[in-house]
Amino acid sequence: MLRIIRLILITFITAILVASGSIVTWFFKQGLEQPLPISSQLEYRVKSGATLRQVANDLNEQGILPDYFDLGWVMWAKLTRQTQIKAGEYALTEGLNAKELLALLKSGKTMQYSISIPEGWIFQQMFFHIQKHPKIKPLLKGLNHQEIIEKLEISETHLEGRFFPDTYLFEAETTDIEILQRSYKKMQHLLKEIWEQKSPESPLQNPEQALILASIIEKETANSEERTEISGVFSRRLQLGMKLQTDPTVIYGLETAFDGNLRKEDLLKDTPYNTYTRTGLPPTPIALVGKAALIAAVQPKQNKHLFFVATGENGKHHFSETLAEHDCAVIQYQLKPHAPLRFQQRCKERPDCSICRSNF
């Protein structure tokens, strides 16, 4: 009798084990490896400090992990010692299964966003652009320049030109402080590196002057072939004690008073940035500076050019050694195509100009 009971118990236990094994087999083969009900890419955020159990509940409520399966998913993760997940925003794509989901949350391969800052912008443009990005957490909104400097923990008195224009990758909820600090450190490193490449012929005395001159070059031309040429003109003017006479510095000094049209009276209005009324470099950079402009600033082209004027052709300029040659270039490239009456008047005053001789 005892032998029969013992046989029955063994059979019952075996049946339970077989059934359990079937359930486990189904869970691993069907549950874990079947695609989750995701029809299009979803952005899912694991909050800082969230446990796998909390994530499973949330995914269940969103219909991504079916009822009861979410519990099995957590149990399987515990059995396989895979409960350490990382906070951040993840892309859940169509076809993703439960095993892949857990691996993704463990990997920390969160979604990456980007923001591009172009060369030549002023700091205010960069700042507002960062503030508007939907994935960047704004902590500096409404602060003045001095308060921003304190929050960034940088030793500056002026923010213009201190940040490197580039494309920055980041995770969701990255703060504006973090983006600006990265940009600032990159500029500091690059400026130090490029200053060490300074040509012996350069009149610049320190990296700060290099940054200021580079910002003027950045605003004067986007033509990569002309940057060192323009640097050469400004460097020679500095050496000779000539005024730089560059419009971008005047415009910067006018601030909100500039309406898009630079007038003669603007060139006469004295500000710390008016290089028509003051000699030397302006007190600070006037824009964000790229690497090419920085290199050009410390490696000016060696020739005798002291003047340049825009030709109106693909951002190019005509360079001159003498004022007489420069005046003739202005007549040719600025007056002739845009101001016919002034062109005729100036040509009467300058009959020696080649462009005038060919037209009269």
C-alpha cells in the first residue's frame, strides 16, 4: 500500500515538474522572444532611481508588457541577475521583444539628440537657440549675463565669443548649463592649442587678442580661401597703427540700434567697438568663432595688402595695397552695379581709375 501511495506521489510531482517546465519553456520561447505590441517607434523614459518592478508596472499600464507577463519578466530578470537598469530615454522600436527590451534598459544606450550652433552667431542667438530645444532643460532662462557666468562657474567678464560653435549630442533632460559648459571648455582647449601655432609675423600679444581678431574674420568672410588674407590686412593695420575700419564691429557696437542698414552716421558714432573712430582691436570678441578663423587669426598671410572690398561674387573680396587702388575697386564693385549716379560722379573725380577709363 505504501509503495502504491509513494508511486502516486512521485507521478504527481513529476507531472507538476513537467507542467512547470512546459510553462517555463513557453515563457522563454514564446513570451520573451515574441515581439512586443509596438507598432511604431516609442520614446520611453526610465526615471532616475526607478526600479525594474516600477518600469514593468508602467510598461504594463501602457500596454507594452501584457498582464501577468510583466511579473514573469521581472522574475526572469532576477533569476538571471539582470535587474540593474539605467535611467534615460530609450527608443522602443517595432519588433522589439522582452529579452531585447531588458538588454536595452541595461545597456544605457539612450536616445541621443543634437543641437547645432553655427559660426558667426552672437552669444544671445546661441543662448535663445539652446533655450528653445525641447529636450534641453532650461535652468538659465531669465538670468542676466553676470548670473549666467556665475551659474557656469567660469572666470569671464563677457560671454561673447567664449563658446565653440559646433554640433553637440546629448541625452534628454541635459541642462543648458551642461551644453554651455561643454562648449566653453572646447573653446578654451582649442584656443590654447591654436595659440601655440602663432606665426612669428603676427602682431597679436595673447590668446584673447587672437579670439577677438578671429571673431572679426569670422564676420567678414565665409570664404575659406580668404581668411588668412583678411587676417593679413588687419594684422598689418595693427602693426602700422591704422584703424581697422571693419563694419561688423560697428554693427556689434550699435546693438539693437542697428536696423539692418549701416549708414554713414553709424560709422561716425563712437562706441568701444567702432573701429572707424578707434584704433586697435575692440575690447571683446564680437561673435562665435570657428577653428578656421582662429587659425587664420594667428597665421596671417604675408603680403602688402591693406584694403579689401566685397566683389559681390560668392562672398569674395578684392584686395589692394594702396588707397588709390582700393578707391577704384570700390567704384568697380560697389558703385557701378548698385549706384549708377554715384558711379558717374566718382569716375569724374577719379579719371585715373581703370574701370572709369573703360566706361567713359
